[in-house]
Amino acid sequence: MPDLSLSLDQMKELDENECLLIDVRDQTAYNHGFIPGAIQVDLEKILEGEYVPPAGKKVILYCLKGVISVEAAEYLTQKGFEAYNLEGGYGKWLISSMEKEKEEVSAVRLDEIERSLRKKFHKNIFSRFAKAINEYQLVKEHDKIAVCISGGKDSMLMAKLFQEIRRHNKFPFELVFLVMDPGYNGMNREVIENNAKLLNIPITVFETQIFDAVYDVEKSPCYLCARMRRGYLYSKAKELGCNKIALGHHYDDVIETILMGMMYGGQIQTMMPKLHSTNFEGMELIRPMYLIREDDIKAWRDYNGLHFIQCACRFTDTCTTCRTDGNTGSKRVEIKDLIKELKKVNPYIEGNIFKSVENVNLNTIIAYKENGTVHHFLDEYDENR
């Protein structure tokens, strides 16, 4: 088998009209960011012959690190196509793009990004951020909030929104932009630091060895990883004098969690806008992105030409599983797809799912749990005749 690797420099020399760039990561990873001009095709569809590239094109395939896409390039080469594997994949292209942007970055670029939140995205993003803070009483006078940044689009946007709202707020509060490194590979760490510089977010980074700790765990490693990361964030935030940690979960995370609980957990529950910590006295978790739609976050990202990491997990090339709520990404993707299908029939389905946990009628519930105690409708059934 000939060497099928293709460097970024070599790719730039090719005629774009003669090439087809294929991203073999899953749709979720592709939606978080892709090389301009690339189409998304699942790796399995290529290897099983379900997708056949157009004839006469030089096919360039990539994944996150240029690892699993090699197999697709080899398969297509055996089928008679001129196929190549992009060295370093999307990650290397992303780092290269950010290095180029460093040379061009200026106060003007930052001003454009911040102005977009005040103008173009004021209604759908900033106003909903402010509404959640007010409606759920998430920020109070003299709070010191650890804004937890994972490096993805949601947490980076949350950091900018906190900076913006502090300029307008009527009472004082403090912010610490906290980045926990659980054992990132070099690419992820570099992307986070570069974006923080670009967006003028003064991050505080602290390191842990969580990824090493869960490496050999076979049962629910993602759940354990999420629990450990949450604990480390609370602990560091408290050490820094904070009384709250802020996570970047958005509206779509909330409604997906509701359905996941029903369909896979056999329970009705939601992702709360704020929670008192049971293990760290005096600490509270808040979710100020609670009312912001994911599509609007993506629109802000793409409008400003920003690129963020999708998942910090170093054990998988296309990870969508590591979330701070402990839910597995594969099930979350299934729920996302289900909601899309339901929306075709009922355009109000997302709002109805969200409102369902605000309109619970206890008179029509068989049983419910409160503070660990189970209440059954039969307990008071005869007394209420």
C-alpha cells in the first residue's frame, strides 16, 4: 500500500475544484467545527460501501487526529479511488488556523466579537442569558463565581456573556475563569489557551490526573470522570474563595436530559438551573445558559469564525460522551435525532418538553420522591374523598 498521507501544505497546493474533502467524524463532532468545504460522511458508510465518492475527484479524508481516517483512505484506494489521509486531521488544521489568526489578531477583532453579542445576537443570546440570571436568581450581590471553561463553544460563550453582563449589572460581583486540565492532550490545551487569548478571557488553569484515574475503569468511566471533574471544580473554586460555579449547559441540554431520564432512566427529572452542593458547604452550581438555544450558540460561533474543541477526552478520537452531567453522548445523540423527528410533526415540541417539568400536576402522579422519601398516591387516596 503506497503512502496515503497528505500534509496541510500539500493540500493547500491542490486545486480545490479537483478535490473532495470528507470529514469521517460523527455528525455531532462535525457540527462543532469542520475544515471549510468538507462534507460529513460516517466512517462506517465508507467502509461498508454505502457511500461512493464521485469519480475523478481526489478524495481527502480526515478525523480528529488523522488516525481512524487512514482506514477509509486505504479502503477507497483499494477500490480504485485517488484517496489521501490528512496528516494530523482536524486538530492539526485547527492549530494551524489559530497560529495564522494570531498574526492577524487585534483589538478590532475582539471588538467585533463582543459587539456581535450586543447587536446581532443580543435578543437570542444576551437577553436570554440575562433573563435566566434574573428569573432563577442565579447571581447575587458580592458573589464570587467560578466560570468553568471546558474549552467548548458553550463555556467560552458563557465567559464572554459574564464579562458583558458585569459591565451592565447594578451590583458588584466577582468572576474567576476556571479551566481544569484533567489530562488534555497538547492540541486541546493549546486550542483552549489560544481561544482565551483571542477572546480576552483571563483564565486560571489548574491540573489534575482524572483521565489517568479512569483509564482502566470498564464500567461507566464517563460517569466517574464527570463526577470527579465536578468535585475538583468545586474544590478549586472554594479554595479560590468562590461561592458558586457556573456551567455552560444550555436549553437543548435541558430538554434532552428530560427525555433521557424518561426513556432510559425510567424517571421524570430535569437539569436544574441551580443547585446547592451536598458535598461542599456554602457552594452552589448555576447554569446561566439555561434559556439559550444551541443553534444560536453555533450561529454566534460561525458568524465570528471561531473554532473550539468538542470534547476534551483523550481516549477517543470522536468523543461525544464526556459531559458534566454524566450522561453518555451516544444516547444524547439519539435523543437529539428523536427531537428533530418529532419537531417535523409538532413545531412546538421543544417548548412543550421544557414546560412539562414546570407544569407537573401532583394529583395525576402515581408516585414521586421528595428529599429521598417516596410518596404514593394511595397514601392519601381514601382521605381525600
